[in-house]
Amino acid sequence: MEIIFKKEWEIQEKENLEIQYLLQKCFPEYFCNRTYFKQIPHFRLLAKKDNTVVGQVGLDYRMMSLNNKPIQVLGIIDLCILPSFQGQKIGSQLLQYVEKIALENHIDFLLLFADNPQLYLKHGFKKCSHNMIHWVKINEHETLGIGKEIIPELMIKEIHDKKWEEGILDMLGYLY
């Protein structure tokens, strides 16, 4: 198994089609003929076996505001593994690679939204189900306004010295 870090704009057509197929297989209700849900991630980690993408995770590097204090966040977007490769710890390998990036680059928090939190809990993430979240609402390439609500699927992992606080998380951008 090989894990490759890619800037989104460096992804080749073959990889793009494989990512599109993977996302459709794993999230059929959200993905159809594209490799992103609301917005293109900045980077991706691609898990490859025999030069074919079998897993991926999108990464979004962003400044956010937690209770009016700036925080550096690496967002984890659409981590998924082809069904025939699940159970082989590929998701864990991807998360370990993401954490290594965060540690080396002084990121304060890893952040994601998870319907199924089990993998993330095993890797030290915690649920933050009481934060009021502000974000830019996007639908089909159109900005609709600002969303403000508590989203119980929010999960974070503290990477360096800053501690997570309950309160207002302003994503200063779109919701993953």
C-alpha cells in the first residue's frame, strides 16, 4: 500500500476518475460525476494499491475562529476506502499520515464531521456536540448565505498546545 500526498491541481485524469468512482461507491447519495461535495479540497492523500486509488481523504487548510480567537485547522474531508479494501487499516494509515502533516506544520486542530465516528474515536478525536458553528452555505456552486447551528457530528483532535473550547466556531468558509 502506498500513500501519496497530492495538491488538488496536480491530480491527473486517471486519478480523478478513480477518486470520482471511489466517492460514488462510498457516498452514493452525495457524489455524482465529480470529486467534491461542496468545494474542492486543497490537498488529498491517495491510498494506492497496484497504482490504483483504493482510498482517499481530502484536506482543507484554513484559519478559523474559536470564540473570537484564531486557530489553524486542517480539515478532514470524505475519508473513504473502496468496500473491497475496507478492514485492512487503510483508513488508520490515512489518519496517521494526516496527523503527521499536522504535527510537522504546527496545526492547532484536526477537524471533521462524521456520521460514523468509530474510526476517529480510536484515533483520539473527540466529539464536540455543543459548539455553535457559523459557515458559508453553498449549494451547487452558489452561495446561499451564512449557516448558524450546532452540528453534533463535529469532531476535533488537539494537535499542539491549544485546547478546544465550547462556544462559537466560525469556520470562516464552507462546511466540509
